[in-house]
Amino acid sequence: MQKHAITGYVVAVVVIGAGAFYGGMRYERSTAVRFPGGNAGNGRTLTAEQRQQMFPDRAGRTRGGGPGGGGVVAGTILGHTGEQITVQLRDGGSRIVFLAASTTITTPVTAKPADLTNGTIVFVSGTPNADGSMTAETVQIRPAATR
């Protein structure tokens, strides 16, 4: 009789374990990130902005070129004044970046706002504004080879 009881317990543990594993797999599948147009393995290419919106940073903030995003902007300067630059993003959009008095502008050596000319490739980090623009903390001027 004891042999049948032990066998019953072993079978019960295996069935419960298999059920828990199956349930966990179903839960994981229901909460997985869905890629536009299908699975990640189907060769679909996402823009940098789509990836940044799909995969927020550790604080839960999305970053990138979209309204409500922030953090980083990279692209080519389309226009500039002493107080702002307009940056064309790789996806064809653009972003207005405001330059504060505390904004650091660098190349291999420190640069000035006058060095921000049309066609210059820049990498900007800063704080997003409610209107979709950004206030720059740093602007890095990149060599043309980084396109």
C-alpha cells in the first residue's frame, strides 16, 4: 500500500509541475512584446524611434524623437539660431532643440553655438519639453563619417 501512495504522490507532483510550467509559458506569451507586423524573427526592421518607444529605460521612460520622449536626439542640423537648432532625424522627422546657457557643446575640443551650422551631424542629450522639443544639456558635434 505504501508503494502505491508514494507513486501517487510522485505522479501528482509531476502533473502539478507540468501544469505550472504550461501556465507560466502561456502567461509569458500573453505579456510578451508584440512587434508591429509580426514576430521579431520575421526580418521586420524597426526604426530607432519605434525601438526606443517599445523598450523604455529602467525608469520606465521612453526616449527618442517622439513627442513625450526625450533623452537623446541624433541627426543633421537643418537650421540654427543662437538659442536653438533643428535636427533632422534618421527617420526623416525633425526635432527642435533649445540651447541653454549651461549647454556644453563639444567636438574633439570644446565648441561654441556658432559652430552649430547647417549640415553638421550632432548627438544631443537633454530634457524633453511638453511641446515635443528638448532643452539640451550636451551637444556633441560628430564627424561626417558617423552618418
